[in-house]
Amino acid sequence: MQPSLADSVRLTEDCVLVLDRRRFPFERHWVRCGTAREVAQAITDMVTQSSGPYFAALYGMVLAAREVAGTPDARQRLAEAGDLLIASRATNNHLGKAVRAVLDEVDAGDADLVTAAERGAKLGADRYHARSRALGEHSAALLPDGARVLTHCWADAYLIETVNAVRRLGHDISFVCTETRPYLQGARLTAETLGEMGVDTTLITDGMGAAVLASGEVTALLTAADRVTMDGHVVNKVGTLGLAVAAHAFGVPFHAQVQAPDPAAPTAADVPIEHRDGDEVLHTLGVRTASHRVRGHYPAFDVTPPRFVRTVVTDRGAFAPGALADYHRGAERGSGPAR
């Protein structure tokens, strides 16, 4: 049985349904989005995270195509809907990939607008799942039998496919999950999903990561990446940098998962870092945890320099962070893990 979050964004005849990850696992509440604008707002509001926005954007483009079909400026309006979706969370480049998947099929011109958009969304979804499965296989090859893996935030399909691949190898691994403040994705999404899959899982607070790495009990630090630049910088949920630095200090390899390094981001300076309302860190699950005398600060992502990254695991294999150009040269493997 697949975990609950493996199917958390659904396209229907008149809307997109998004499982509200802010309330999961305590409630299974679906947010109904009737327009692309409502989908974009749901993404901005953190109703869905990780790969969820990718699928939401795919299906939001279908809603937009249904809305503008038959109008004189349909293609332009569809592109504008795509821009709105991309802007909903700018650090992760999957939203742009989702929009392009739909527009590419529309621009092929061999079907009506809605049919082409629906086909583009299906192709985009199928491609994402296939690439995640391949990434999972390559990640599993880096984790020995009995490995204890520290992870941060919610890696979604990458995590699920890695566990599936580990089991196909006949191996057994366990996970340590950070809680991931302020939305607690690690506690509510990662740990819950691993638990659903029957994986031995331990939850720690965010401040415990360095101590756990220092204990010698952790085999590897493994996280997803929202984006990896061509020079090997890993952009991911804030807190990843601190864990990577600690892992490096204690000789624990950091493997960062991403389907592909981003050719549009040669360096970290080319990646916009989302800053969210600081008020969000003053609350946990709707309960205020700090007084009104203080203010919050919330950069949602941080950037880990390549010197702290052992491996970037992609759908084409594991690459040293200094060898990512090989990915786009069509190489099946990189030059191996950095040392």
C-alpha cells in the first residue's frame, strides 16, 4: 500500500483537490481549488510542499486551459497563469518545469488546447515519477544494509522511492527525522510516511542534529534539494546547512537528492531565496509560541556550499558536486562521490 502523501494532489473534472499538509496527519482535509489562481494561493499558503506544488502547478495549468479555451488570446492567458503559478514559490524550479511541460504540449499544436494541456500534465506527472524512481535506485546504492540515516524536512517521492529501492536490495535501514520548524514537516510528513511504510523511525528536535551526528550512530545525512546549482551548491529547507556542516565535521557523508542540477542556475547567486513572513516562526500548528514583544525572521531556505556535500544524487546517478556538468553532457554516471 502506498503512503497517504504519495497521492496528495488530484485533478477532477472541475477542480484541483489538494490534501492540506498543514493539518496532516491529524486531519485528512482536502482544499478545493477551482482556478489556477486558487492553486497558486494554496501553494503560497503551504497547503502543499515538496513535490506537491509541482503536481498542483501541472493541474493548475489544466484548470487555466479549461478557463481560457476558445478565447482569442488563450495561449497568452495560459502563459500568464503559468507565471502566476511559478511565482507562488520561487526557490524550487519544479514549478517552472511543470508549466513548461504543459505549454510544450500546447505549442505542439496537434490537439485542442484543453486536450493538449491534459496530455502535458499527464506526461509531466509520469516523467516526475519515473525520474524519482531512478533517483531512488541510485540513492539506495549509497546506503549500506543497516544504515541509520538522518534526514531533514520532507523529501516526498524521493524518500518513498529510496525506501522502496532499499527494500528491493533486501536491505534494512532506519531513519532519524528532524521535526523541521515552523511547519513541522519532518514530524508530521516525513516521520508519518516512514511509519506508514513500516520503517524504524526516530524523531528529534531541530537543535539535536549536531549531537546525533557527533554520536557516531548516523551512517549518512540524506535530504532532498529544492535546487542544486551547476557549481554544486545545494539549496534546501533552512536548517540543511547546519546539518551539512556538522556532518562534515564528524565525517558523515551528505547526499543531496535532486532529479537534475539546474542549468539556469550556474551559481547560488542565481537562485532566489524565499523569505516568508517572520510571524510564522512565532507559531506552531496555530499556537503562538513567543510573546508579542519579539519578532520573527524566516528565510525558508538556505544554501550549502559544495565543500560540505559528498554526493548529489540525480536520476542519472551520483555525481560529485564539482562534476555536475557531466549530467547535462548525457553521462550515465558522474565522477563518483567527492572526498
